[in-house]
Amino acid sequence: MFKPIPVAIGLRYLRAKRRNGFISFISMASILGIALGVTVLITTLAVMSGFQKEIRDRLLQMTAHTTITADGAPMADWQHAVEVAHKDPRVAGAAPYIEIQAMLSGARVQGAIVQGIDPALEPAVSVINTKLKKGSFDSLKEGSYNLLVGQELAIWLGVDVGDTVLVTLAEVQGTPMGAMPRLKRFTVSGIFEAGYNEIDRGVAYANMADLERVLRMDGVTGVRLKLHDMDKALDVGVDLAHNLRGGYRVSDWTQQNANLYHSLRMEKVVMGILLSLIIAMGAFNLVSSQVMLVTDKQADIAILRTLGLTPGGVMQVFMVQGSLIGIFGTVLGVVGGITLTLNLERILGAIETLFNVKLLPEDVYYITGLPTDMQTPDIVIITVIALVMSFLATLYPAWRAARTQPAEALRYE
């Protein structure tokens, strides 16, 4: 005889044909409900993770993973900082920069961040040199006073390659007429498209030596680092600041873009909680089917009790039977979710072809297509949630079955 007995009986109930077809229908509905919830949750979180990864990659390819700045003063010995950074095996590249708020005047006026970069070192920390739509990155030569502007910024200013832009810097200088902002006319030598609106409309690049001369700075704002593993950004920055032995401030990409990443993470968590309600609906259906099954099996329960099965054993019978339904629905949902996610791009293309529509038009969205990023921890968490909900759904029906009195159940049999 197969032991333990409750498991054997629970498996038998799962395979046996039910006298009440409605109970079988409710059981199947609960399986499909759990499977649907798991599938939708896996696919949705994979899409949200994909969009987060796409936004993060587009932003970080133009900015640094870690930034080190001098505390309250320009960093004069930045060459030493770059040399020390390159000795760290976790650092992929290092480059100095100058950053200042400015007002750019063309046909219209727009505020922007002007960054002074070293054209020889900048490609080690960003891909600005590969994002030019017009002009040349090599045009940022010392003494040229050239400027690279984002495509959105160029459209707003009404300028093109070869046009001049008046740059009004936030720094002031003393003149016979009093304090006046520093003004310098730059020539637009290139237009880039980063694929991220805040950069395309709010950032312009100039040669670091030119900007240093205009600002009359003796040094740079700081040094930016690109790492092999961006998740270690803060640790690498702190270690480098200690090695430099001075007053330095360290910030990483999560701090510089805190609002964006916190909002994306919160959106993912809230969406996961809301979609978990679909799994909960399947679990409620499981409760209903189990309660109806307990009612239908009153005589069987009474006979098992008279044969010596304890109330705890009766509970185990229905807990096993209900848990197996939950496990089957969860496995079906995980397989369906992974399959749907892997083929989501093809499904999207088929829908666009079938209905002759463009769901993510290139002239509206920076991100075309539907990026996905399935993460193993997400799948594990979803699986555990579904299994726990299914298990909890079996407790009340099993408890009701354990309270069945044999004499009452067999009175009218």
C-alpha cells in the first residue's frame, strides 16, 4: 500500500472522475486562473524590466557610472586622478570634465548644461562620438570654440551645423559696468542624438580647454569613471577617493538619477502587486472547488474516519489534492509566461502586420519594439507567491473536511 495514506488518497481524488461536473469545471477554472495570473505577471515584469534596462543603458552610455569631484574647488591634479583610476581593474575608463549651467541663444533661447570634455579621453566613458547625426566629433579641437548640441536642442534653437550660438554662462565677471555674466560665441560643429530626451534637449559639449579658458578655471569639475560592473559604482568611487587622499565627493549613477530609478522601481513593484490579484482570483476559485469537493465527498470522509483516519489525515488529503492543482497551474503559468515573453516581439510584429498598425512608431517613441528582460529572481518570486497562495487556499476546505462527523455524514446514506 502506498504511504503515506493521505497522499495516496489525495492523488486518487485528483485523478478520479467527479460525479458533479460543475466541481471539475471550477477546478479547471482555478488552474487556468492561476496559470493566467502567473503568465501575465512574468510577461509584464519582463517587459517593465526591459524598458528599465533600455532607459538605463541609453542614459548611462552618455553619462558616467561614478563621478568624483573636488570638495568645493576645481580638481587641479586631474591627471593624477585618472592615472590612479586606471590602476583599478574594476575601472574600464576615466576622463575629466567641466560642467556648468548656461543659456544658449539662437533663434530662440534655451537653458542647458554645457560640458567641457577631452576628445581624446571621453570615448572611454561615453559613446558621444558614435551618436553624431551631423558634423564630426573631431571638430572639438582646442581653440576652435566648437559646440556639439543634441538634436532636440538644435531644433529648439533653430540652428544647424555651421551656425553660431551665444553661450551665456552662469559665472559672472567684473566689468566697469558691474558684474556681468560671461558670454562666448560658439560654432555648432555637430548634432547628436542620444535617444534620451533630457540629454538631447538639455546637454551640449565643448572642448574642455576652451571652456576652462572661458571660465578662467585652474582645473576641472571632476573625473568620470566607466566600470566593468556598474553595480559596484559606489564602492569603486569610495576606494578611489581614499587613494587620492584629499577632500573629494563621490556619487554614482543611482544617486545622480535617483528620482528616475526610484519611480521605475516603484512602478514595477506596484504593477506586480496589482497583477498578483489575478493569481489570488485563481486561488479563490480553488477555495470554491475544494469546498464543493468536501461537500461532495462527505460520505467518503465519514468512511475514512470510521476506518481510523485521523482528522489531521483528512486535512492532509484535501491539502495534497488542492496543492497539486495549484502546482499544476503554477507550472503551466511559468511555462506559458516564459514562452510568451520569448516570442513577444514576433507576436507584436504579427499584430502590426495583421491590423496594419504601428504600435510603437519611431517618430513618436525613442524606444521602438518591445524590449524584454526576464530576470530569474522575478520568476522565482512569482512562483513562490503562486504556490503559497494555492497552499493557503486549501487550508479552510481541509479544515472543514476534518470537522466532518461520521455519524452525521452517514445518517442518510
